[in-house]
Amino acid sequence: MPGVLTTDHPAWIETAPGARARIVRTASGVWVLSWDQEGPHLRCVQGAEDVKPVFVTTDPSCLPDSVPAELKAGLDDLGPTRRLANPWLWDAITTAILRQVVRAGQARKLYRAWCGTFGTTVESATGDLLIAPTAARVLELTDEQFTDVGVKFHRTVLQAAATHYEQRHAQWGRLGSRDLVAALTSVPRIGPWTAAAAAADYTGDFSIYPHDDLAVRTWAAQIAPAHAWPGKKDKAFGPMWTAMAGLDRTALHTLTLSTLTWGSHAR
């Protein structure tokens, strides 16, 4: 069984009921990915096949008993999930930046407008597949171009991130997930939430995802409505969430990513 595909990244498009497609850039080439009932299919369309995209498999049946029974049962019903570890760090950074302030649906529209206007578009029989503009391309854009595509608010942070990425991407790409979060927060206007979201997307390690994120809180409450979750403005959610996994980072990764996948699947 291929499991359930995690489709939180805005590059995924629906090509048929239960089927998705996306284009990604790795260190060696550009790949078209498709997903159907048989699982993932990968095809290199530009460059070399040396570096292939990698899917991270997560199984909620392995969660510890410290996870509330209702939450664990809901995630068990979802079953094993598979998520692409974003092979291009710059895209992961871009995606996290475009999620600042706006809701997920609006961020998806911004991402597609941004990529469709300044990035790379590959036509397919089922729809256009989009890749974000490179950091170098971002640094060439005028202020008016940011405004015209609807990312005026994100202009300065995208420019700062592009500048730092051009200088440090080789070093950043070798860092572990926690160290990458720390490195990304050195960029002006990239705070802990954006850094953690980008690092989780790139490394596939959701033990470092911002666990008090609205999406995690929303889906957890829908999976286990009887549980006594903290209120929306209560800062106790993050510590409660991490305590469920104890000191096991794999359990924390599984708990978080499975919950986010449940939300994408439920939508």
C-alpha cells in the first residue's frame, strides 16, 4: 500500500480524484512527480538523475501510549503517510515566507501566482506545474513587480533571504534540522516560526516544526474533540504537544506530521 500523500506544500495540484502532481528541483536536475493509487512516480525532465527526490514515510501506529487515545485512534485510521522532503532549500524558504501572516488558502494562491509569474512553468496534460524563481532571479525584481504579483508585504524578507541564500546555501544545505532553524533565524524578518517551517519542509523532520501552529491545533481538536485542549490564546498547547511524545523525537515528528496530513486529507 502506498499510504496517504501529505499535500501541505502548495506546489501539489490535483490531476484526478486521488491523484496529484508536482515539479521539483534537486541538486542535479528537475523532476516531475506524480502520485496515484500505486504510489509515487518520478521522472527527471532536465539535468541529471544523480540526486533523486525522497519521500519520508511516517506510521502513526508506532505512537506511544502517552498520546491521548482518541487522537491516536484518529491518526491510526489515517494510516501510514508519505511526504516529499523538499529537495530545494530555497523553495522551502520561499514557501515558509509566503505563509507569513496569511492563511493557508491565501498562501497557496500567492505561491502559485509568484511561481507562475517569475518562476518556471512546465505544461502537462493535467495542468501547469510550477517551480519558484531562483534566489538570483528574486534579486533582479523591482519593487513594482513584487507589488503587482501580490507579495508587497513579503518583498523585504524575500530579498533578504535571497541575499543570504546566495552567500550561504552550500553551508545551510549540510546542516541538521535544528542547526538549520538557528541559521535561518539570522536572516532579517525570518523568525522562529518561518525558520522551523522551512527547515521541516526541507529536511522532512517535523520534530522541529512549530508545534503550536494554528494548523496543528485546529486538526488536533477536530481529531480528538473530547480532549481538554488549551484555548487559542493559551500558550500551553506547545508544551502539552511535545510532552505527549516525551523525549522521542521520532514520536514527535510522527505525531505532528500525521496530524498535519490528517488535516490536508480531511480538506
